Amino acid sequence: MCCQKVRITLCAKGLEWDAVSVNLFQGEQYDPDYLKLNPKGVVPTLVHDGKPVTESTLICEYIDKVFPDPPLMPADPWQCSRAKFWSKTVDEGLFEGVVVISFSAMFRERMKNAPEDVRRARFQNVGDPRRRDRTKSTLEQGVQSPIVLQGIYAYEKAFKILEETLAEGGPWIIGDTPTLADIALMPFTARLDWLGLIDIWLADRPHCRDWWAMAQEWPSYRRGLADLVTEEEIAEMQEHGPKLKDDISELLESLRDGSWNS
């Protein structure tokens, strides 16, 4: 998803780029040559003028600064801070949320069925204890992992604020044109949609639904994300995602009524 928001940003600027694939499931992000570019072992990495830029939020802001037309951030400082709030919301909550929901839906069984040496190598490659614990928890417990509950809460909080924000203005998050705020949310909303889970959060949020319908028609979203997802990938998400719907709906209801803490 982080690569997707960078591609949307590149498309919004009318830029061309050369893509280099990094297979996360095979652990290619931990290859020594890649770690020289990105010491954290994450994707994406933008190499511009021979210099690497890491962290998707920083990459998008870098692109907007280096290629200022059309602008993707408001000129007004207060509005700019409002736009950055959504990047922070993604980085501090939705990213981990969508990772663990997606893992529980699609990759958990694949990992459980992998040979022991493959699983062991996967965990040994993860240098970050927090990322290791996240993967182990979702591998062992699936959607019942407390980390998945945290991800469900992150989405609930984000969509609640988004509904209120759009009700006060719109049609985009910061007024009349899309900004990096909208771009930040698009991949994380798209993943829930393809997993067949989006209505769990948006059923009673009409402004969010209208925003998402508009976002899907934005040419930069289509070129930078939707058109690049294969039919096979969509079919896999549509096959596995709905299997979690009842459990996630129940967990979300427990967050809304407070019973999760009883």
C-alpha cells in the first residue's frame, strides 16, 4: 500500500518512473544491497538523482516539493497541517491495521503451510522485534490477535473523523481538489474494499462512501493503483477477505459498545 500512494503521487504529477520489484514474501527487502538503500528494510524507496529517499510519506512530500505543479498540499499552513494529519493517521494506525488484516485474510494460511525452514528464515530476517511480534501474533491467532483489534480500532477512528471532516467541507478531504491527505488514504481504503470488508465501516457513513466513490474515478488513482492490480490479485482478495467479515464485524461492535474491555 505504501508503494501505491507513491505511484498515485507520481501519476498526479504526470511523472514517469522505472519500477524495480521487491518481493516481500520472499524477504527480498532484507537483501544486503537493498538495505544499503533502505536500512529499515521496508518499501518503497525512491532513487532520484542517484540519492535514495525512504518512507512513503516522506517520498510523497519530497515529490511534491521537487515537482511543485500541480500542488498536492495546501499553501495555507493550517490547511497543510490538516492534510498532514491524515498521513500521520495512516503511518501510526492504518498501516499496521491493513497489514494484519491482510495477513490474516490471505497470507496466514500460506505461511502456516510453508516448510519450517521457510518460516524460520522469515522470522530471522525480521530485525525489528515489533514487526516480528506482529507477524507471530497474527500467524498464531489470526483475526483474534489483539493486534488485529488495534487495527480495526484504527480504521474505526479514522473513518469516524473522516466522516465528520467531509460533512464540514469536501468534496475532498481538504476542499475542492485532492491532496496528499486523500492520496494517503486511498490504498488503505482500496484494500478493505477488495477484501469485501469496507461496508463494515462505511455502511452508516454516507460522506465517506461518496468520497471513496469519487476517489475511485480520479485518473491518478486509476493509473497509479487500480489499473496496476491484476485480476488474479483481486480474485484472491475477494476469495479470502469475506471469510473474516463476521469476526471483524463482531470485534468492531465490541469496540463501539465497549464490551471489548469487559
